[in-house]
Amino acid sequence: MASRPRIPSPTNLARPTLETRFHIDYDWWERSGQELRLYLLQHLCEEHRHEFAVETPDDVTLDWVDPQNGRVTRVDRLYYTLLTHCSQDPDYVTERTALIDAVFRVLLLAGNLPMTAQELAQRTGRSPEMILKTLSGKTIYKGLRPVM
């Protein structure tokens, strides 16, 4: 009888370090059955929460130009509003923002460019060790996963 290949157990997998990059795994949202759009609505500023409380069509797309690299991306109106207005509020990401929400917002605003715990710490005001411990545990929060 041929032996089956050994599948590594979670304890044998490489553990994330402070240099491991994290990103928003949008496939996780599809697999989890959670609604990404509902979660994104929670990240709107007060002004736009009222505007989006009324049903808006998902098929409206706009060009968003990433100010850091000039890359143009087609995004829906919700993303566009988050990126161009709500995120400009100085209180959008603070030390009082829940850790998972703060990391999600930072990655969202960076176009989901993977970042290390140290880079995320600089933008959220949290310790890199706390971020690493939270994002590298067994529980996956809001699709925040290491890039492996």
C-alpha cells in the first residue's frame, strides 16, 4: 500500500513574524458567508452613513487614482467614498479605533498592499507585537491574513 503524502499540521506551518506581510483576503469573505459590503458600510463617516442608508446601486463605478503610485482603479461608489472622503478625517484611524477595524482601514486605504505588523503599527498607533499576535492566531478576523 502506497503511503499518502504527509499534510503538515498547523503547528508545522511557518509562523508569522514581525516581517510577515498581511492583507485583506477577499476570498475569505466569500467563503465565510459574511457580507463585506455591510462591514464596509460600518467604516463610513457619519455624513455618508446617512447617504448610504438608502439603497444605492452597486453597479456605479468610478475611477480612483491612488495618490501614492498614480495607479487608476475602477471602484464602486462605496469604496470611492471611503477612499476619497471618509478616510480623510483625522479620526478615521486612531488609537481608539478597534484594532481589527484600524488594520482593515489601513489596508483598505493602501489598496490592500500587504504590510508587515511593523508597518501597520506605525499607521495604527498599536504595538507590532499586539498586531502580530492578533492576526497570526487561529481566528481569522475580517479576512485579515498573512500573505504566505
